[in-house]
Amino acid sequence: MAVFISERSADDLRVEDVARQVHLHPQYAMTLFRRALGITIGEYLLQCRVARAQRLLLTTDMPITEVGFAAGFGSQSQFYARFRDRCGEAPAAYRRRLAGA
């Protein structure tokens, strides 16, 4: 399940999609995933999306407004909020700080 999520994290992905991929009921898939990794499917998906955004910010000159959508976030506000929660700074600040490193 983790590989499927990681490979498709930029897509509009739901628990039902992940469960269908491994032929499990969504509730059981969520239970197994949490038991194996210690986090929910949604949390893992968020981690994958933030990691993708971090890579895009550091390896491309893609405008920040496009990075969020390319990483799989549904809106700019969601991207900025989740990125700041995870990284402790806004995407532009992250790029500035690490691009010169």
C-alpha cells in the first residue's frame, strides 16, 4: 500500500483507491496500514506530498504556485498550511534557505 501511495501521491487519491489496489475493504486496509507503519494512510499521503514539494522546490525553478498542485495538493491554501506545519516555514522561505546551501 505504501508503494502505491508513494507512486501516486500527486494524484487525487482516496483510501478506497488504495484498498481496491490491494483487494481489501477500506476500513481493514486503514487498520492494517496503521498497524504496520504507525500512521494513517492520510498522514502517509501528506508526508509523500510534502516530500515531493520539497524536491520540486529545490530541484526545479517551477513557480511555487505550481509546486503545490504538482505535489498533489488540491489548493494553494492547503499546500501552504500543510507545508508550513511540516517544515516550519513557508515554501518560498524553504526554497530561499536551502537553494543557497
